[in-house]
Amino acid sequence: MKKLILKLIKPEEASWAMDIALAIPRIVYGYLLTAEFGSPKFGLPWSDPDKNLKLFEVAFWFPNDVAEYGGIFALIPSFLAWMAAFSEGVGGIAWILGFQTRIFSFLIFCTMLVVVFVHQIQYGYWNMLPGMGILWISAISMIAGSGRFGLDFLTSKWL
């Protein structure tokens, strides 16, 4: 069990330059995920008070939007809306801190697959670009982890 936990937490060893190159987009997009994409639909301490969202509450309109995608999205829209909002809001914080980077990168990756290929594709390629950027960063972070600039690096030293 300890090996599995260490495998999930411990970042890949790389040069300082590579760690910086991995950290900058992860931190910038982590901020954008939590502040711009997650907070309008998920209750976070910095969510707009006018949204009237309690902590970890999903905006009333979001499950309806998710249900419109049809298929599995129509079967469990509240759960999937909560997971998407959680992955953006809390996953962004985790990316900023480099905490449980691979796990949150997987959640963000799944969310961005839906954003890009289910939601934004109908509006054209330009609308897909922000989601695609986050999708690629999450794919790289799933493989590499947080690098040296994250809590995962520090916690993996303790295990």
C-alpha cells in the first residue's frame, strides 16, 4: 500500500529548469481554474457573494447544463456537476500547491475532456483552446507530478 501511495505522490525527478517549466503553467492554470472557472459554479471562500453559494455547493443552474449533454450526463447530472465543479475549484488549489497533483490532474483531465469535446466543440475551435490548454497541462501533470515546486515533493520525502 505504501508503494502505491508513494507512486501517486512522488514526482518524477527532473532538472531545475524542467521543474520550473512544469510548475509555471500548473500554477497559472491552477489559479485560473479555481478563480475564474470553478468559483462561479462552486461555493468557495472567494466565490462572488452575489452567487449566494455555501461552501462546496454547486450553482443551481449547473446540473441542468450538465443534463443537457444527454446520455450518462442526464442520468446523474447533480453528481457529475458537483465533480466537475470540485475538480475545477479544489483541483485548481491543489495544482497551485502541488498537492496530490496526479490525482487532481486526473479529475481535471476528465472534466476538460467533457468541456472540450462535449461542450465547447459546438462553438468552434477558438472556444476549445482554453480547455485544451488545461487538458494538456493535466495530462503532463498526471505523468510528471508536481516536480520540485509542490507539496508532493516535500511529503514524498517523509514517506
